[in-house]
Amino acid sequence: MSLGTILIIILILLLIGGLPVFPHSRSWGYGPSGILGVVLVVILILVLLGRI
């Protein structure tokens, strides 16, 4: 597996973990998953362009 594939897997797991479905994180809103989503999109674009 390449570095890009490992990064995508880790970011997807972080995105799932950032969703506000747990009782302690309901007041956070969608902030954490929104930030991780932006990071995921940037990493995907870099992988598709061959930069990573």
C-alpha cells in the first residue's frame, strides 16, 4: 500500500470518528467532521494529481 492509500484510510476513520453521534460530542455540531472533510478533500486532490 502506498502512502496516499494509508492517508486516505486514516482520514476516513477520523471523519467517521468526528461525527457527532456520541453523547459527549453532541454539542460540538458538525465542526470536527467538517474540518476533517476539508482535509480529506485536499488529500484526495493531491493523491489524484500525483503529489503524494
